[in-house]
Amino acid sequence: METKHKILVLDDDADWLDTCRDFLAQLPSQPEIRIAASGVRALSMLDAQQFRVLICDLKMPRMDGLQVLSIVRRRFPGLRTVVLTGLQDDQFRSRAYALGVDLFWLKPDMQQNSQMFLDCIESLLGRDDAGGFRDTQAKNLLDVIQMECLAGNSSVLRITSGNSVAKIWFHHGELVDAAAEGADGEAAFRRILKWKSGTFESLSAEPEHVRIITKSVGALLAESEQGIEKTANPGSAEELAQQKLVEHLAAIAVAGAEFLVSIPAKKEIAAKGWGIKNTEQLAGWARHVEKTARRLGEILSAGPLVHIAGQNLERHLLLLPQGDKTYVVGWPAEAISGHLFEQSKNLTQSWDS
Amino acid sequence: MGLLKWFSSPRPTVHKLPSGSFTVDRHGKVMTGTVGADCPPSLLADIAKEILSVFRAARAAQMPLAEVSLDYAGLQISARDMQGGAIIFLSPKNPLATPSSTGAKP
């Protein structure tokens, strides 16, 4: 039976989303059009359903389009990506293409050359119609493995390097087993890591697969030669920072949070925010509230401060003092408040490690 | 007599955490409450002042909050904004009870 492809349109402008949906309905293949108003929402939709094309705005609050595309590139390498933005700066165009987007369109151009735009999208929908995984680029296996673990995925990664084929089994983000060149378990995993490049394909999970590897991925990577090599020859500071940013944003999205702010105890050190724009404003509030709460705790002899929670119609806020830092985690209003303390603690526990 | 005096000297009292709820207006004046009489009014006024400042600071940071909850090892203070004033709940924790996971509302 023929199944319709799905297109996800991400933009923070609700009117524009409606316009886009109506416009894309003219595509000859009649794909299903879905919309998302935030990066977090889009990522959760991409997790839940298989989409063919993502059409993404760049200028959005909390998580901007480039951040979304960074995550998408790693987590959904088979997804076709199109940037549709009003930003006419060439810098954004080159950054988007550097992230591997298939097309970059300006919103006014799309309206003026509507037929050409539709043809381009139709072409993306039609390409690689046989289905399966698109990826043919050489990628760093470490990134892919770490991403699978970080996302808590259950899947089987099939890796091809030359004539060799290997498989790695993941269950809820844990490395369960590996098989390569006649070996299995840790030995196979170490062999795979020596393949510095290859193509990979994500297969359906095999939850019944027997666990052979008991060590954590971190421990295995640290032991592996490739891990040592990577430590000895780290990428540029900018690359590492970009990789860290992507990992942090992915962790926020996977946890289902909206944003996270890390606030050092010393005022002279600036707070850092992920998925939020007014970091300093929120950090100022958090510092004030924590100071107030500690003062109140002393007056009342109520014991150490554990956390502070706040709520309004739009979101929940959790403020967690942890050592010499305080974290503020924003959660969507629909999140279950009873679990947020534990979830926030889990999210922040190894944030700066 | 001196010996009796020594035996009858007052024992150190255990500080009891306040329990109950009370409402305050926007100026921090306590309006009504169910907090025990052993809790001095000045203490309630201090709590009210600090809680109102938390709500005000949130508004100033353009993130107005409807509810806030301060969770300590021994006490939970929950407050709901009421048009500039607040209703404040003080809930001492029972150390023998199963620890609750988060700022549960009273």
C-alpha cells in the first residue's frame, strides 16, 4: 500500500504556519503536512513519527533554527531539511549549508517563485523513494554512538566500512552488544571503533537481544584507542563548543524540558543558558530568589534549601542549588509537576562534566 | 533550695516549625490565618515580606509566577499569588514520612 510522505513545518509564527500548510497542500504527491511552533515540539514530533522533509525557520525564540538543525543532522540523518527564513544575511545561508541542509529559501522568494519552491520540495520528497536510510556520508562513529546513548534510544546500528559490516545493539541508551568481524561484545565494539569512518543505518530495536556488554559506553570509549586519540588531538575549541552545545540541547529536548540556565555562585561569572534568550534576566531573578529563600530558611531554622519551584500558565520553573552553581530548568505547562524535581536533578547532575 | 533551683531550671525547648496557612495583602500585612498562636506575628510578617518579594522579582524579570514553592529539608513553604497579595502555606515535613519528590501543592 502506498504511504504518503510527511512534511514537518517549524515556525514560531502561527499565521505563517497556516499559510505554509495551505500552500504545501498543492504538492502533487499530496504529502501529510504537520506543523510545530517550537524547536522542542518539532524534535518530539520527529522522535514520534517518521518525516521525510523538515521545513525550518531560523529566527525563533528559545531554540533557534540552527540549533534545531544541528540536532536533527545527528539524530535524523535521513531527514531532508529545508530552511525557509526571512533572514537575508548570507552568513546564515552558509551556516545552514554547513549543517547539511538540502535547500535554503528566503520567504519572499518562496512567495514570488512559488512553483519553483513546490518543485524543489516535490523533488526532495521523491528522492530515494526506495526508503531506508539515506546516509552515505562518512561520519565519526563516536558521535553517533554517543548520540544514541544520550537520547536513550533502543535501536540497532548497522555500520558498514568497506566490505565489513558490524552491528551495535542499544537498549534504552545502554550499549548491549556488538558484533563485527566474527567477534562479539566488547572485542567487537573495540574493532568497530577502529573504523574511523563508515556509513551507518539505524534499524529497529531488538529488545530481546541478550546483553553481552556490561561496561558503560563511557568506560569503553575511554579504554579504546580512538578515545585516547581523540583526547590527544581534540578538535578546535569552536568545534568542541559546538559539539557540547548540540549535546546539551539534545539532552534538554530528550528530557522534554524547554530550557536550562546554569548560574555560577559568583556574580562576576556570567550565567549560561540553553534554549532561552533572556538568560541574564532569569539568572538575576534566580539569584534573588535563592538568596531570599536561604535567608528565610535561616530565620525559620527549616534546614538546607532543597529546591524552589515556580509555576505560571506557560511553564514550570525548577531552581536547583548544586554545589557552587544553581540551575534553573524550564518545563512546559503540561509537564507533570510531581516528577519535575527528579527529572531536573537527572538533567543537571552531569551537566558541566 | 539551691539544689532544687538547679533541678527546676528550664530545659532547652525544641524549636517548632510553624504550620498552617495565612493570607497577606500586597503590603505584607497578615489578614487571616490558621498558624498556631505560638508562632510570633513578626515571623509571619518576615515570611510574607520575603514571599512577596519573590513574586515581585519574577514580575520584574518578565516571568510572572502564579505559584511558588520553597522546599527545605524540614519545611515546605508554598504560596499562591493573589492580586499582589498571597496565600501562604507552611507545611513542616515529617521526617518519618516517605520523602515527596517535589514542590507538591498543599
